[in-house]
Amino acid sequence: MRLRVAIAAAVMVAGCGPRAPAPPPKRPPLDPGLLKAWKREFFDFAVALRMIGSGNAVDVQRGLDRAAGMAPYEYFHWMTPGDQELVERARKGDAAAVRELARRGDVLDAVQSYAKPEDRSRWTPADRARWDVARQRIVVAGPDMADYLAGVLASFLLQSSNAPVYREIRSQLVQLGKPGLQIVIAFMVTLADAAADTPIGRWDELVQVIAALAAFGDAGAEGVKAACESPKRYVRAAAARAIAEAPAAALSALVVKLLKDDREWEVRTAAAEALGNLRVGEKSCAPLLEVLGRERDALVVQKILLALGRAGCVDAVPKLINALEDPRMESSIRESAAEALYDLTGLRMTKVAEWQKWYRNDYPAWRAKKKP
């Protein structure tokens, strides 16, 4: 039920005009009573509009009567004429108004498909098929409705409850094409411009929006590059994380540049983590090993060591052993080296002497097996 409420709220706030996509709302805390009212009105209004489009004279009149009593809600507030004006016209016998209300009702009915599955962690191929059918119904309704759906989907990226299906939401936006791209750019610009350059901010939301932009491939690459070049350090860090989140291996060069050249440790940390998560072979390993040799920030070094393990950088083992056995290293760095060695070898050894023995006796044969 909570997800159905969120769908109704998203529809209320995420509508966008065909020429000027709406930016993400600032989202002040919502009164639970207001959310319940939105949910009730949303589903009742959708049913009323579907009745208007039924073609049955009795149901049409009943639908008009129901819809007329639902002011002041306007679900297509960006369209002219508005919902309630159309209802009044239809009640006076305007056939064009009846057709338009039926079109809007079909769109609201299709949007409800995005409320399923209620438990987002139980996503199945059947749910993807349901979403695809809903998207196609909405797109067929007209370009303005494709813009509308793009706003609804983009707003889903701002809701952590949708985390299990973020990738599916990105896919839906990409399949919308230009409307999806435009709204994602609008969301990214608004979030990035509004954010203070501090650790506390809507950075997770920005990561998801930039990841959606990265999912557009070449069409979204310039926007992602702009985020990587933002004057705000935390926007640049969010961009690095987003490239790995997408994942967008084709944009790994942007992450490498951040790791090598950015002056802020927060950005280099995010870039190191991103390269580890991207796992793009030498495109990850070579820059990680290069920067490891000159990096002086301990936290960044930790993240580089861990990334070497996650990325499967087998040539990093000698450097990891050196970091593990160097008494001048901070304990956190030695622990990160041990964790990376475990990721690479599958061996869980707790003592430096054990790793030294393995390196002397077993590493040559282990490395030989890893050669392509």
C-alpha cells in the first residue's frame, strides 16, 4: 500500500509539459493525511475517467458525476484545458472533452502498473513485461503523455524504496528516448545546481539520476562529462559513483581522469571505488596501480587497494603484499590490503607471516594459472 501511495504522489508532483520538463520538487515533508488523500483521489479519479471512456452512456454519466466532485485535484495540471474544465465541458455534451478525459484515464490506469510489484525486491520478468505494456500504452496516447511518464519515472529515482528496480527504471527511461533524456537532464541540472558542496546533501539521488543519464550511452555522455567537470566536488564524486552504478564501462575514462587529476580526496576516493566496481580489466587496473604509487591520502590509498581486489587486478599482488608487511603503513591500509588479497585469491589468512609464506611458495604457480 505504501508503494501505491508513492505512485499517486509521484503522479501528482512529476507531471511535465511537452516542451519544458519539470524539475524535481524540493519535497518538503508530506503530511500522511495528505498522502492518503492523494492516493484515494488518484485511484478514484482514474476509475472515473475510465468510466467516461467506456462508451456506455450510463457509465459515462456516472464517471462525469464522480470526476466533477474531485476538485481541487488536477493530475494533468500542466495541460490546457485542465481536468476539471474538461469535466465541465463534457457534462455539457462536448464530445472532444469526453475523448480527452478518456485518453487521460487510460494513461492514469497504465501508470498504476508501475506500482507492481509492491515488494520491489521480488521483481520478475513478468513485471518487466507489465511495465513495457504500460509504457507502450502511454506513449501511444501522445507525445505529451510520454513526457508525463518520463517525469513520473524520473521521480521514482528519488525514492530509495525503488532501489531494487533502479536499473529497470533507467531502462524504461532509455526506451522512452528523447522525453526520458530531457527529463533526466533537467533533474540532474536542478539537483546539482541546488546542492550545497557539503557531505550532507541529496547525493544518493543525484547518483541515480546521473546513472540514468549514463544509461543513454552516447546521447547522455556529454551530460555525464559535465557532471564530472562540475565545480562542486560532491557532484564530481556523485558522477564517478553513477558511472559505476549504471554501469557505463564506456565512460570509464572519465573516472580515470578524476582519480588521476582531481585535487579533492573525496572525489579520488569515489573514483577509486567506481573503478573497482566497474571491473573493466586493464582500464581499471593500470590507473589504480599508477595512482597507488603516488597517492598520499590514507583513505584514498585504502579505497585503491580495495578496488584492486574487486577489479581482479592479479598484477597487484606484489604491491598488496608490500602494503601488508610494511610496518609504517596504517593498520587500516594493511587491513585493506589483506581484504584485497582475499578478493583476488579466495584465501582468508589473518597473519602477515602466512601471506608471506604463500607469496614465496605458491604465488608463482597461482599467477601462472591467471595468465590469459
